[in-house]
Amino acid sequence: MIKLFFVTDIHGSNVCYRKFLNALPIYGVDTAVLLGDLTGKVLVPLVEKGNDTWECTLMGQHRLIETQEQLAEIKKITENAGYYWVHQSREEFDETRADPAKIDALFKQLVLARVQEWLDLADERLEGKPFQMFMAPGNDDWFVIDDMIDAAKLVHPCDRRMVDLEGHEMITSSASNPTPWDTPREMSEEDLEKHLYELCGLVKNYETAIFNFHVPPHGYSLDLCPKLDENLTMAADEKIHAGSIGAKKVIEQYQPLLGLHGHIHESRGAQKAGRTLLINPGSEYSEGILKGALIMLDKKKIKDYVFTSG
Amino acid sequence: MAEELAFARKASGLVRGLSMWDAFGVGFMNQGLTPSIVVLTSLGVGVYVGGNMIIAIVLSVILAGIGMPIVWGVLGGSMPRSGGEYIYNSRIIHPIIGIAESFGNAFVWIMWIYVLAPWVADPGFTMLAAFTGQQGLADWATQPYATFILATIANIIGFCFVVFGLKIFARAQKIVMFIGIGSVIVLTLVLTFKAGGFPDAWNAIAAENDSLDYNAFIAAVEADYGGPLPTTWNWYDSLGVMVAASWAFAYAYCMAFIAGEVKRPDKTIILANLFAVLVPGVFCLWTAFALYQLDFNFLSAAFYADNMENYAWSIEGFNLPYSSNYIGLAFIMEPQAWLGVIYSVGYMAFALWWVTLSYLAFPRIIFAWGMDRMGPKWFTDISPRFASPVKNHILCFVLGQIGIALYVFWTNSPLQGLAVTGLEVVTVFGVTAISALLFPYVKKARGIWDASPYRNWKLLGIPVITIGAIVDLVYLGILFVFFFIMPDLRDFTTTGIIFYACVWLAGIAWYFFWKQRSAAVGVDSSMTYGELPPE
């Protein structure tokens, strides 16, 4: 039996990533899979006001920072929520704000630095330990981070390939169907379906296989999310299915042992699709809570699973 | 408006959708305004006949208004998940306490269905029929089988409002809230401006129905009471009235069951909770001031009589078609059928929504158990079609129906409502207040406290949650004393204590059963409660 720990969508949260690494020995994990989205969405400039004071907007609130302790605290909160921070003078901030390309470049610089920091930390923590760790991006993550994961010493990449988990063939896709945000790894449903069928071609034994698709299959309870209006504002009271029809097709056709999914943070849960157990551990990264799923895999069946929250 | 000093990139994955208004709606509606004022008067002043409603309300609003929002808001904002207090108590105190307490609360929500669904029938529907002159229909509704049928209809409606997803629930809640608040405003306006000459109004209606006149009614009630009713208030009875007043102020905590779905939970839960105490406070105070235009001893007599086994009809010679609760008094002041319809429909709307909110809470409680492997896996099944835990709703409906049958055909005492409150005071509110008190100091919850947005909220160096928990415990302490120690309710609640102990023991047995079952397949379920070290 192998004990598989699956986590997804931590979106740059330092505290969640550290909890993830710490969970491996605490939960007695054999294999850990950290699926994207790995990168954060918000950049918080700490704008200098003079006399060793700064200002910023954090979680919708304007903050005035007057001491080094407050500054350290703001940086920690920012990192733990999955945000990035940068020191800027007023002129630098105005210049950046006026130029979307500069914002994009600054984002990329900070995102890459944090991914590298995470990979270095994993190398440090995994050295000589009995568990293995796989990592793959999600639809929100720029392609540039793939090379960094590929180059990691002890973290194994798994996106767009088949890897063997002690007899279980696992295929992974970081792609998603279209979203309202036009994210880096989106594909049309047709292209995504084709891409997933190609991946399925790498599998020899579907009966014991794991389909690790970032986007959940359409029409199940794992892909329910709030409906958005034309301004991308959420309806509080109406949910729609946002999963992929292509993912649904391949899962229902090949009936793997296990489907591991993310993407829809609020739809934490498990559901059967024929003989396939589908799991979405959900995400509460912005609250610093690490949501995960621990799955006990026998050779040909899932012995049990439990959702974790730490 | 402050300048936005942040950049965001296009990225998917929004999480929370419910607003402050939605959270307030859930909290406010669970305070059930009109029926709660009936409870405050008929079960409060009806038992503690020398109680001063204004003092009871003001003390309740101050204590519950400080304690409850801080306890539930800080815990909910620090652990914003939708399993209610089970999440807090299992993480801060111990999983066994969390499950045992939660087991009690799951029972409470089922009890609310079987106590309150019959209230839609009687006194709700019976008032509607009586106010519109349909006495035969009113008499029919008091028959057990009729009450069972009407309560079943209420239970089905409550089930349907929630099972098909939050969209229908949220829209229906707005309509029900509009009807309920509108009805209370009309009712209180009548009480305020039509109270003059009330004895004459009473005597006129009494003459029409061959019933006791104003003075004879007071005398008849005093004969049953065993002495003269007080003509002014005293402190002991005023504190006793707080027990029943808690219905209007202690129940906004229901929003903890949607904490995982509200936007900005760190602010939303605490503020929505506060407003859900203050708004009923305003209406209760207004009602009390309006009622005190009547003679003190008459009010005591009217509410004492309405609290009897057969309402005011237990008093020999009382033949009015409606009982002497505060809605009945308003109708006597201005006996117009259309006003009676407004009052009774408002009452039924609030009672019905209480039943509906049980369908919001109970399925989420057992969903949270399922997620922690403290129940069967199907507790976590979400219907892809309705985006709700349909199986849990069906279980809730079935248990509610069994309870309705037992209540209607076996006990059928309005005081059962107080038994539920007693169970909540001890198990839900009490244990959760202790969790809040311990939260900043417990080692096992240190990680959560350190990440809490409230960790720097301090007054004189003391964490605000500790202060809030102490205020809450003072409030609950008053309720506890009058529930379990003072003689007025003690006999009634002693049976309840045995029942509560059985529920707790069942919860502890449930915990060990599922822990053992998980261990058998290699899962240490205790890992779901532990906090992971962040460093």
C-alpha cells in the first residue's frame, strides 16, 4: 500500500507550502503530489513615504507602516496569503502602474524567485527522506516555471508525462478549459480533449492508473463554482459547472482508478464516476490553511482516503 | 477613498460569494422576531410574572451583543469553514468534545424542526383562522392529526427551500424577511398607537364572546396563580425573563454554518452577528415600551394564561377565539381581519424560516463530520445537479418528521422550545464560549491563533476574544442559573439534563466508533484535527 498526499492550488502561499513539506513526515506520506496553481495573483508594492514609513493596500485595506516590526509583519502576511511584495519609491510605483508590461515583468520576477525558493527548500527538506514529491503547475502558472521544476534536484516534475507511482501510472495535465480570466494554460475544449487523449495513450493499465488533471471533469460535484456576471462578480447564490467536458470524456471512457483534480477551490469533495474515485481537496490558501487529501492505494484498489486540513 | 496600492494579475479561482447582507439575513432570521417576542412575553413573563421586559432586553442586548459577535465572529473569522462550531471546538479543546457537542447541536437542529414546524400550525395557523373568523378551521388545526399535517407541510417547504441550492434559499429568504419585518412593523405600530382604552376594547370583545371581562380575567388568572399577580417588576424575575429573551438574541450564530462561503469572513461574521442582535433588540424594545402602556398585572396575567397547557383557554370562563399572547392583544386593540392576517402570516413566516434554517445547519454539520471521517462517506456527497448535500437533507427531513410525530402525538408542550434552548446553552453556546476563552492560550491551536486576523485585537493587554468570551459566559451563566438551578424551570429541565447527557454519550461513542473504523483501514483520523507547523 502507498500513502499518497495530494494538494493543489496553493497560489504562492508560503505558509501553505511549508505546511505541505512538514505534512509529509507528520502524515507518514510515501508520495506527495503538489499540483498547481503554484503562483500568486497579487503584488503589493510597499511604497516609501519618507522617514522610514511606507504605505500599501493589503486585502482591500490601506495600511500605513511606521515601524520595522510592522514592516516585517506586513511582509509575512503578504507572503503567507500568496501575495508578493516589493519596495518601491513613489516614482517607481507610479511608473510601474502606468505600464502594464512593467507590472507583468515585475510579477514574473517575483513569481520565479518564489518558485525557486520553494524548490530549494524542498531540496533541503527532502534530502535523505523516504518520501518522494511530484510537482506540476496549473492553468494560472506561466510556462517558464516548468523548466525550473524540471531542473529541481529532488522534486520530480510530472506535467504532460506519465510517471510511475509504485505500479500506478500517473498522467498529469496542468491545462484547463477556457476561464473568464484568459490564463496562460487554457485551451479550447477541443484542444484540451485532444491533449488529454494523447496523455491517456501513455498509459498501459487504466485499471490502476491515476489521472491527475488540474481541471475536474464537467458535471460532477467537484466542478461547481459561483456563477460570474459580465463584470466577473460572483453570484452569491448560483453555482454552475466549470469543469472540462474533455476531462469528463476521457475519465468516463478509460475509468482509471483515481482522478486527482483542483482548479475549483470551493468544491472540496470526492465523488465516484463509475469505478473512478474523483477527488478535489479544495483550497483555502488565502487563509493559510493547507487543504489536502490522503489516499491509501493498494495495488488494484483504493483502500481509503481522508481529507486533511491543517 | 484610499488609493489602491496593489497590482493583480488575471488568474482564476475565486472562492467566497456570500455578502454581509446574506450573512446578516441568516443570523437575523434565526432570531425569529415575531415568535421570539411571543416567547419573550408568554414563556418569559408568563413564567417570571414580575419580570421587566425592558431590563431583560437591554441586559440581553448588551451581553449577547458584546459576547456573541466576538465569540462567534472571531472564531468564525479565524477558522472560516462551514461546519459551525464543531470546527472550533474540535481544534481548540479536543475532537471528542467537538463531536459530542456537535452531536448535541445536530440534535438541536432536528429538535427545532419538530418544535417549530408544529408552531406554524398552532399557534400560527390557528391565529390566522381565528383572526379571520374561521373558528372551525382554528379548532381543526389544534387537533393532533391536523397539526401533524400542517407541520409536515412546513417541513416539506423548509426542505424544498434549501435542497435545490442556495439560489432558491437566498431569494426566498429575502421575501420571507420582507414579509416578517413588515408584519412586525405593522403589529408594533398598532401596539404603540392603539393601546389607549385597552380595557374597554377587551370588555367589548369579551361581551361578544361571552368571555371574562378585563377585571374578571385578571382575577381568574390570579386564582390559578395562587395569589395576586405583581403590579410592578422585580430584579429576580427580570433576569429570569432573559432565558426566554435569548430566543431573540442568541441565535445569530447560525451564520457560522456559512462561514466558509462569506466574503471577508474576518469582518463579515462579526459585524453581521452584531447587527443580527441589535436589530431584534430595537424591535423588542419598541414592543416592550408599547406593551407597558397596559397595566403591569394585566400583562402578567395575559402572558401567564397564554403559557398554560391549553393556552388562555385553560382559564375557566375565557372564551375569546384567540389566546392572550401579545399578538392577540394587538388584535383586540384593532380587531380587523386584514391586520390579523398580516400578524399571523408574519408569525408563520418566521417559524417556517426557522425550520428552513435547520436544513442549512444540520446537513453542514454532518458534512463536516464526513470530511473529518467522523461519519460515513456519503455525508460528504454533493449533488452535482443541485449543488447541495441532498442525502443529508433527506436524512434531516426524515429525522424531523419522526420528531414532529413524537412531539405532536406525545408531548406537544410549547415549553419543549425552552428545553432546546437549555441544551444549546449547555452544549453549543457554553462549550464554544469556553473554546473562545482558551483560543489564544491553547498550544494545539497556536498556529491558528498566530494566523488569526484578531491576534492583535487587545484591550488593556487582554485579547478581545477572551473579554468577549467572559461576557458571553456571564450571559450564559445567567441563563444557566435560571434554567437549571432556580425552581421555576428546574423540574422541567432536570429531565432535559438526562437527555442531554445521553446525547453527549452518544456523541462520544460515535467518535470512538469512527476513529476505530478509520484506524482499521490505516487512517489516523486525529490528523484531520491537528494543525501543521508552518515553519
